[in-house]
Amino acid sequence: MSKLTEYKDMSPRARAVVAGIAAARGIDPADINNVWKALARHPAVMEQFAAEMKEAFAPGKLDPLTKELVYLAVSIANQCDYCIASHGTMARRKGMTDEMHEEFTRVVLAAIKGNKIAMAYRVPVDKAFEEA
Amino acid sequence: MSKLTEYKDMSPRARAVVAGIAAARGIDPADINNVWKALARHPAVMEQFAAEMKEAFAPGKLDPLTKELVYLAVSIANQCDYCIASHGTMARRKGMTDEMHEEFTRVVLAAIKGNKIAMAYRVPVDKAFEEA
Amino acid sequence: MSKLTEYKDMSPRARAVVAGIAAARGIDPADINNVWKALARHPAVMEQFAAEMKEAFAPGKLDPLTKELVYLAVSIANQCDYCIASHGTMARRKGMTDEMHEEFTRVVLAAIKGNKIAMAYRVPVDKAFEEA
Amino acid sequence: MSKLTEYKDMSPRARAVVAGIAAARGIDPADINNVWKALARHPAVMEQFAAEMKEAFAPGKLDPLTKELVYLAVSIANQCDYCIASHGTMARRKGMTDEMHEEFTRVVLAAIKGNKIAMAYRVPVDKAFEEA
Amino acid sequence: MSKLTEYKDMSPRARAVVAGIAAARGIDPADINNVWKALARHPAVMEQFAAEMKEAFAPGKLDPLTKELVYLAVSIANQCDYCIASHGTMARRKGMTDEMHEEFTRVVLAAIKGNKIAMAYRVPVDKAFEEA
Amino acid sequence: MSKLTEYKDMSPRARAVVAGIAAARGIDPADINNVWKALARHPAVMEQFAAEMKEAFAPGKLDPLTKELVYLAVSIANQCDYCIASHGTMARRKGMTDEMHEEFTRVVLAAIKGNKIAMAYRVPVDKAFEEA
């Protein structure tokens, strides 16, 4: 398990990152989730990841729930337990019903099967797909 | 590279699967894509995968493009070149613009970074996320 | 693509490894497969891998085809195209029929689905399985 | 950790799946293992996985222990702790001795090394293996 | 294969990124490598990756060759052929001899074996390692 | 969790391996870490892994800390929690400061992003990198 640094014990640089995230989410900085408490000792990594997350989830052409589902799909494929737990929660907060969750899971499992079939059968890419 | 079986040379069982897919897509069975030509020699695997794909993409609570993006996200995380090429094409056909593609890619890359950070720093799951 | 060294151009140390493998297989050392031609410039890695392969496939309690299927299953899970091509060929030479190949593939795909389900649903290990 | 639903609290659809598995194994449905308790809230995923497992392990050309070893090999390659624990137990129940377990592990480890060597040295597939 | 955009055909935003990289490396922007030609249509992803690479390889406490070896090790573990080819070349340009390459490969292969052994045997973390 | 065998309960063959490692590290064999206690029931796997680790970390052209960082990089990419915990500790013992740890992490994260970008954009290898 990681060494977690509580908000009150963080360096000014780490505090600034957490304060920014907490303000955007409307929560108390002391209630920030563990990934930020773990990153606090490496402020450069922390700042970069916070910036990347903020830009990835900035309002755009894809709606917030779609983005959460994409994030969750990657986390399942990569088998990150922390990320499945945290972004599964986020997805529900952004409107994922249990029915949507099941539909989503079926697509994820079909994709994983398709990925392995393409490798196992050594399938060459169709010409029609090469104009990507 | 895989041995590909053309539609005209497939067994009746494999032909039936391809005919069903081609009808649903409104294409000539002879133009079916390579993954099905590769699977033709293993009809039980083929039937099961065709059924699973059909159910995963059946109309439901998530729209068709969201499902394609979830499929594509898994394929990138799993590094399946065939699937990235084919489902990237599918996603564009279902309305993914270049702007949406870039937004999608940013979420995928942020997720991959988040996944590795959670592992590298050995972050314990927050209690708030355990009620999943 | 890798720099491949032909048998006649290999160092004495690399030649010795290849000669041993060729003798065991009853083939001409010049016909050794590419992985050994690629490894020839790193003889310590080559010797260690040759020894490990020899021991893994030495006669024992598991029959030769079972071992090939285990090797092939790992190679599909790891998405190694070279290994799928080479050990797929080996498995057929050791008796894998097309019917067995399809059965094998179904188990591999079921396993991959089971793996992802266990992660996606964050399933805790049953007490009965902890006495492993 | 996942929300687990006990058999007595499952929906009729989930109960039917569990009852079928329990009957086939000759166990009490209340003793079903955790993966099914976790899947109970998503009956469509559950039914599909149960069907896929049943077909994969149906009597055929490969014996039951070989199939368990293939499943276990995939689970190790994919690093699924739950699956290693459960299918390791299954393999022992189906006859895997400690000696066979060690032999199996040696093949798995040799395969993983072979996979990475083929990638690290960027080895091109031999012509002889392309006729797969 | 990706659509590659040559420097002369890039948008001003993409050109600026490439010009910066080319200047730092002392090469003609027209000779930039393919990853940047592929990224040119997604300038936000491009800018972020260029910044992240620049910071990761900025002078610091670890020497440039060590950083290249770390990058190459990750690329082998992740099985990225493009990255193995490009960063293998970079490592040689930064001083990696064939002897060092072999030593490096042995550590990578030992690590991969250690990783899988720890998973396969379900090894619990020692108390002495938990104070990380 | 694995069945761990304490040094005093190991077979003579397993004891010999542990005694060798303990002597080289200047520790009491009873304090050997868990991976060896887990491997004790499979002495052939144990002997081979001990030999491979010894050779990989034998004095050579790369310094001990660089080797630890390569090992740790692979372990993060492969998401092996045990290995991240143990080799993170080893790296600190061999001189990795927190500043070096952060630099190292930035390279690892940049590599992972580079790996996925190369796959997602299906980037072809540059001719200049093919002479590897």
C-alpha cells in the first residue's frame, strides 16, 4: 500500500493541485481521493496528470457520461482495480443506470473477444479499413 | 497471416452466419470482412462471436456511436491492430468526427495514465468507492 | 524487423546452441527458425532460453501436445504473433486436429472472458479457493 | 470489492443460471462461488458466460484436465488473481498433481519468455509458419 | 497503417510542434519521424505528448541512457513494435553497446519472469516492503 | 494467497537455493522474502529463477541501480504489485532518491503514452529505425 499524504500535510505545490480539483468538484480538499494523496510526494507527476485529466474531461463534443464509459472501458481492459472502483462510481454519478452498465459490459466483453480472435486467427486488415 | 475462406467456399454453417451479418448490414456476403473469412473454419466459435456481437450492438440505452467508442477504447488498450483499424472505420461511419476522435483519444490516454499511476503508487481504493 | 544471422555466420557459441536444437529436432542447422537467428548476437540470452525450452518440453507427466496447447494459450493471451504462428504449427505437428483446435480456442476465449469478468466485477476470492 | 448477491436474494433469471450450474456440479446452489454472486445483477452477461463456459468444457476431443490447464495458463498470462485461485483449485480437483503443476508452470514461464523475446528482437515469422 | 502528414502539409499548430522537436535534435523538420506525422491531425494530443516527452528527458538526476533503457524496457513489456524499433535506435545513439543491450535484455526477461511468478504463486507482499 | 513454506520446513533442494541467496545478501535465511517461500514447493522453477536473477544482476556494464530501474519499469508496465513493492524498496536501497523516483516515473509514464499512441495511430516504423 502506498504512503498517503493528507491535505494538511502536503507541500504547497501539491496543495495547490488538490485545491484546484476540490474547487472544481465542490468538495472539501481534505476529502480528496487517495490517488492524489499518493501522488502528493511527486508534484510534477501530479500537476501533469491533473492537467491531463482536466483537459480530457473539459466540455466538448462528447458528453460527460460517454467519456466516463470510455475511461472505464480502458480501466477494465487494463485491469486497474482502483480505476474500476473509482470511475465505476463516477459513471453512476453521471447517470449510468444498471441497465446501461450491463449494456456497456456486454460491449466491453465482445470487444475483448474480438481483439483476441483477431490475434489468434492472425487476421490481416481489410483494404477497406486501411484508409483510416 | 491467416488462411481466409471466401464466402463461396465456406461450409453451409459458416455461410449462414455470414449471410445473417451481410443482410443486417445491407452488403453482399462476398464482401464480408476478413475476421469472418478467418473464422469460417471454426463455425462454433464463429456462431458464438456473431451472436455476442449482435446482442452487444442491439438497440438499447446506449447509442450506437457510444458503443463503438467503448469497443475502440478496449481495442486500443488491448493493442489489437485489426480492431483499431476496423472499429475506427465503424466509428467514423457512425458519426465520429475528427474533433470527437481527438477528444476520445485524450480520454483514452488519460485513462491509461491513471491506470498506471494507480498501480505504480499502489493506491488503496477509497472507502467511498467500495460501495460499488 | 530484426537483424537475422544465418547459421554459417554465427559465433561458435551461437552455433553450438543451434547445433544442439537442430540435432534434437533432426533438422539441418541452416534451417533453424528465425527466433534463433535473431538471438544469435546475444549468446547468453540464447543459451538460457534454449535451456529453459529444453527443460520445459522434456518428457514428464504432461504429454507433448498438452504442453504445446499451454504454450499456445499463453501466446494468444500475450498477443505474440510470431509465437502463435510457430507454436500453432508445432501443435498441429504434434497431433492437434482442427476439431481440437476449435475446442482449444473456445476454452481460451472463455478464460479471457472469465478473467475480465472477475476484474470488472471486482470479485473477491472464495474462502474455498484460498487453500491453494 | 463487488456487491455479492446470495442465491436466496437473486432474481428468478439469475437463480435459474445458478441452479443449472449447481445441478451440473452436484452442489447446493447456496454454495455457488463468488463470480456468480457478483454477476447476479447482470443476468444477460451471466447467462451468456454460463453458456460459454458450459460449451467450452463440454466433453470433446480434449480431456477435462487439459482444458483446465489451458484456462489456468490464460489466467496467469492475464494476471487474474481470482481465476488463478479458482481454476488452480479446479485443476487439482481434476487430477493435477504437484509434479504436473511444476511442469505446467515451466511451460508457462518458457512461453512468456518466448513471447517477449520474439517482440524484443522483432522476429519476422518464418515462411514455414505462414501456411497456418 | 496510419495516414501520415508530411511537414509541409501540416497545420501551423502541428508545424510548431515539429519545428520545436527538430530544432532540439538538430534535424530538418521534414525528416521528423513517423509518430509525429501520424499525430499531426490531432494537434492537442501532439502538443501534450511533445511536452511530456521533453520534460521526461530534460536533464536531471538520471543520465540520458538510463532514461532510454527505462523507456525501452516499458516498450518491450508493452509489446510496442514501433517503440522498440525507435527507442532501440535512440539507446544505441546514446551509447548502448551490444554488450549492454544483452545485459539489459537479461534484466528485462528476469523481471518479466519475476512478475509472472509473483502472480502465478499469488505471493503476498512482505511487511518489509509495505513501508514504501 | 499462496501457501508459504518457512525456511526450516523447506526441502533440502529449496533450502540450498535460499541459503545461497541469503549468503549473497548477508541476511539470515529465515528472513528470506515471500516469493522464495512461495516457490519452495517447486524447486526446479525456484532454481532456474534464482540462477536467472543472479546472472541478470551480476556485475557488468550497467550499474546496479540502472538494473533495478529497468526491473521496476517492467514491473509497473506489467502491473505486478508484489514486484513494484519489492523492487521499489530495492531501488531505494541502491540509491534511488525521491527526486530520481519522480524522474523515473515521468519516463515510465511518457513511454506508456508513446506506446499507446503508436498503436492507436497505427504508426509504421521509419526506415531509419529498421536497421536495428
